[in-house]
Amino acid sequence: EHRGGELDWLARDKFVERFCKIQHHCVIVAEAFNQKLNSIMTLERNTPRVSFIDCHVYYLTDDKRGQFSVIVEPKLEGRFEKWNNNNGWRMQ
């Protein structure tokens, strides 16, 4: 958001904290879902499981911007294709 020509870092901070809380909740739900799958005796063992990566909020300080927050996730190894991003872009 812009207010008076400057970024509203408080709104950004609120967004990133909420994003990480929701992402962490997804991790917990995925683990519970996978446990349920594991309890189904007739389910094939090679049935794919669901996983989410946890994220963290880092607070950084810059001479021009002051303190600001960024979302940090572990780097995933391997080859991946980007299908969308957090700004609304998606592959056509």
C-alpha cells in the first residue's frame, strides 16, 4: 500500500506475519492429513503425501527504508517450474 508516496511498512508487517501464521497452519493440517492417510490399511503405500514448507519473518534495517520485514522460506533443491506468485501472476 502507498500512503503519501511512502510504502506502508506497518501494513506489510501485518501481511507477512499473517501469511506465515497461515502457512504454519497449513503445515499442521498437512501433517494431520498424512497421518490419516497412513492409518488407512487399504491405501497403497506409494500414494503421494501433502507437505508445506514453513516460513519465517525477518526484520531488516536499511539506511533509506528503515526497518522492514521479508518472508523467508528454505531453498528447495531440485528443478521446479513456476506456476504463480504472491502478486497475482500466473502461468498462461
